[in-house]
Amino acid sequence: MPKPIPVNRRSLIAAWAVLCLGGLAATAALNASPTRERQTEPRPERQSAHADCDARIAKLDKWMAVREQEDKESGDATLSAVQVDPEDVCHDAVAEHLDARR
């Protein structure tokens, strides 16, 4: 088995110091770059997941209202189940809305 190369403690500390100073210099250069100024400009509004959930809940309410109206007109009572994937980002919002509707 080959012998490991002996490393002087001073050279390890010097290498660590050089890497730290290089990191600080790179951070300072990135913070001073002109692209930093562009990042503070307001970004266009994107539709958030919450807005998407609200739209889905509104669509679900509309569908349920149509089903209830059809049941009243026909005189029959039908049971329908609404399933939402537990991995869906809107799962909690839809579940809370349906629980409040009961």
C-alpha cells in the first residue's frame, strides 16, 4: 500500500484561506454586477397556486350546482364522489371547501 503524501498544516491553512478569499471576492463581484439592479425591478405577476386552486374550486362548485339542479328536475337523488389526489397542491383547499359546504 503506497504511503500517503505528507501535507504540512501550514499549507492546508493557506489553501483554506485562499479558497475563502476567492469566495468572498466572487460574492462581491456578483453583488456589484449590473444584473443585480435588474433583479429589484418588479416582476410580472404570475398566477399563483392559490389562484389556480380558487379557479378549480369555482369550477367544482359550478359542476356540483349543475348536478344538484339535474337531481331536482329529475326527482332522483344521485350520489357522486369527488376525488382529489392527495399529492395535488390543491388537495387541502378543496377538502376544506367541501367540508365547509356540508
